[in-house]
Amino acid sequence: MVGNLLLRGMLAGVLAGLICFCFLKAFGEPSVDRAIAFEAQMDDAKAKASMPGMDMPAAAPDEELVSRPVQAGLGLFTGVVVYSAAFGGLFALVFALAYGRMGALEARSVSALLAGMGFIAVYVLPSLKYPANPPSVGEPETIGMRTALYFAMIALSLASMIGASMLHRRLLARLGAWDAAVVAGAAYLVVVTVVALLLPSVNEVPAQFPAVVLWQFRIASLGAQLLMWTTIGLVFGRLAQQHLMAGTPRLGAAIRA
Amino acid sequence: MTSVAFPAKSRPAAIPVRQVLPWAIFGGLLLMLAIYFVGAEEGATSLIRGMYVHEFVHDGRHLLGFPCH
Ligand SMILES: [Zn+2]
């Protein structure tokens, strides 16, 4: 049963990945290209400043391991689909633990609710603290620290969300489902805000970097994540419902209840 | 009047944690490894020599929100 759900989750993830790839190809790549053009311009200017009088193609384009068309095509496709399929699988595992433990919610509702919570905890809140950045933003020397901080922020946000869910269960009897959810949601926001304030900030956007490109890049990143989580939540919900219903004939369920 | 009352909805049956755990541990580990390869390999840390993985998934890494260069 769990293996089957896992497979269905990854299937939903692959579908979400395909949609995200098309979206990012149309709305993400243009700002990546513009950021790379900005980077080349900066390198050019730097080289000219350090070697006045010499008119050479500044910073001879470093040996490209993977060409731009491959990065923007097959590379993007592979990265997005693998990422999305993996999240679909992880999502199915969380669903397997949550289903039947969230009151009387049916599979589709559990899936949609978990997807909303996952989107907020794994992407929205972490990216408010450490937003997505296009190429040419970010010092190569700080990549280790930035990666560690970003993953820490995701882990802490996710842990807070799990804590909030446990708080919700605890408050359920006293407050009822709605009020318990409001209180748990507020508790999540307070804890994550404190976490975000405690973690060090990172801002390595070059002063002359075009604001419009940065905005377009970040909004494309947000759009892709929204699409991915929505697709996984809705498609997996349907696939899981089918699977779980197939195992329990309606008559049998009625008699047992 | 009626002697048997069927509840409108039967509570969905939870899957025993014991049944989920092995999948969650092994599957979860492999899936997180996949996300690591897309998000961080040959950036902050490196399991494989060279920069090929990093360069290949580079656009996805940036657009999915991971820190890069
Ligand atoms: Zn990069």
C-alpha cells in the first residue's frame, strides 16, 4: 500500500515537473539570460578598467562545461523533473502518515491541505528570508554558508509546521477544528518569524543589478513552486483516493462503521 | 423508526506507522539524495569530482530557489 502510494506520488511529481519546466522555460529563462548578460557586462567593464588601452575580448569566456542551450533545455528539464518527482515521493510518504489521522478528511482533502502547508513551509517562508537569486548574484566564496543557512531555514520552518500540526491536534477538543487551526497557524508564523530574525541575513545583490530582472526572476521562481505544489496536491489526491477506495468496498466500510 | 443508523461518513483508516516507516526511511533518504543532487552537489559540497552535475542542472538550481553563484 505505501509503495503504491509512493509510486503515485512520484507520478504526480513528474507531471508537476513537466508543467513547471514549460512554465520556467517561458517565464524563468528570459531573466536568467538577462542576468548572465549583466554578469558578462560587469566582467567586461572590470577587465577594461584593469587593462586600459588593451582592447581584447575581456575575460576570455571560460571553458564551458555545458553549453547555455543545454543548461536552459535538457539541464533545466532534468533538474526540475527530478526535483519535482522527488518531492512528489516525499509528499506521498507524509500523506501516508497523515491520512486517517486528520479527522474525517478524505484523501483528496488531506492531499490538498498538506500541499498548501508544504508550499508555505518548504518554499514561501524560507524564500522570504533567503529569496531565489539569478546568476551573477552571490559571491562564490559564501556558497557554503548560504547553502547551509537556506537548508537550515527550510528544516526549521518544516519543523515548526509539524509542531503547529501537533498543537492543532492538542487544541482540537477544547477549541474545535477551526479555532484550533487559527491558533496553530498563528503559532507557526510567530515561531518562523523569530527563527528568521535570529538567522543571519544575506544580501549579495550587486548595486547596479537591474531591479526588474530580479523581480521577474523571483516571481517566476515563486510561480513554478506554486504550480508544482498545486499539481502534486491535486493530482496525487485523486490518485491516492482511487487507490484507497479500491481497497475498501463501500458496503464493507459501511458495515464496519 | 430506524433501528440501524449508518454514519454519513466513515472515518478513513490510518495506515499503521510500522508499515510506513521502512518506506519513509529508505525511500525518504533516496529522494532527499535526489533533491541534494539538483540543489547542492558540486556547490557547497561535492560527492562527485568535477563540475558537470552543477553546470548541467544550473538553471534549475537557480530557478528552484537554491543558492548558487
Ligand atoms: Zn549559478
